[in-house]
Amino acid sequence: PDAKSLTQQMDPVKGGRSPEPDGIEVVSWLAKTNFSGRVILMSGYGGKYVEVTSKIAEVKGLRLTETLTKPVSPATLRQAVAGS
């Protein structure tokens, strides 16, 4: 999938899961495409899933700058983007 189709499938602000892809798939895809930007991880799962996904991002060389738990308020998301 390309970046446009991936982002169209995700809803970063509302709670709930996106149908596809999951965070691990997105992290793997970003690494495979040599993405060099900063990454903000948002998840409704929390706990071990976020920990594992964060570790995968780190191991794959991605620049993870923030981890947020859904639902994320627009103000929190703006603050995370501004700080990255």
C-alpha cells in the first residue's frame, strides 16, 4: 500500500481500531520504505502492544518521538505534532 491509502484507512483522533493495517504493519512499512521523518505512535491498545510496537520502531531505525493513547484529543495531537 502507498502512504495515501494507509492514511485514508487510519483515524488518528477517534477511538477504536482501524480496519487495517495495524501499528506493527505501519511501522514495518515505514522502515521498509526508508522513512526518515519523525513518528508519533497512537494506539487504543496500550500496554504491551504499544511497548512491542515502539521497540520494533526503534529496532528498525525509525525516529519515534511520541506515544499517545486513543482516543486522542485534537489539542493533544496538535501538541504532539508541534513538539516532534
